[in-house]
Amino acid sequence: MAVAAKAKAGVATEKAGVGSEKVFENDKVIVWNFELAPGEETPVHTHEHNYMWYAIAGAPLQIYDENGKDLGVFDVPTGGIFSLKLDNGFLEVLSDIGKGARVPARHKARNIGPTPYREILVEYK
């Protein structure tokens, strides 16, 4: 799903799908770079695959459902590795950090921290 273009190092990129920029795709995985400036929020998006991510620069992320209902804060530490399983329209956190948490697969997130957030996300096809 494409949304407003975002300039990065003088090159326009589109925030699409579940990340800021798709960096690789083959028949098994899709790899995304994902960045959120302080106060920036993602568009509502839907996760359609199991996935994992590595937090290059962590921050607290406020999570909202597709209707804007506040689902709470997910504190993502720098260096955190997360694994999520798609189950009947919900994502369940399998990793140690946040284990057992469930959020709708269709949601949005806002960086409520004072520093930029960055992760590398890998979707399993």
C-alpha cells in the first residue's frame, strides 16, 4: 500500500507496506528498512505474513488499531530482536521481549520517543 512520498538523502522513496523501504525480496522473504522520526506515525497497514525484526535504534511505539483506538505502548529497546506469528487476524509476539502480547494485524504505530526509531523487518512468505 503506497502513501505519501518521503525524501531521504535527496532521493524520494515511498512508505509502503509494512516498512519505509523494501530492500530485498525473493520467493521466501521480503526485507524492509523501517524508520520513524520522533512523533511520526505509520499509515494503517496490514501484516499478511509471519515476521521478525531487529531494532537498530529503539524507541517506545504507541500502537493503535485501524480505528485509532489506543492499544498501548510497546517499548522497543535498541538491539531487540522480535518474532511475530500471524494468527487469525492478530499478531502474537513469540520473542522474550513482549512474549504473548497480541495486536490486530491491521494497525498503525507512532514513535513517542525523543529519538528516531529504525528497524530491519523480515517477512516470511
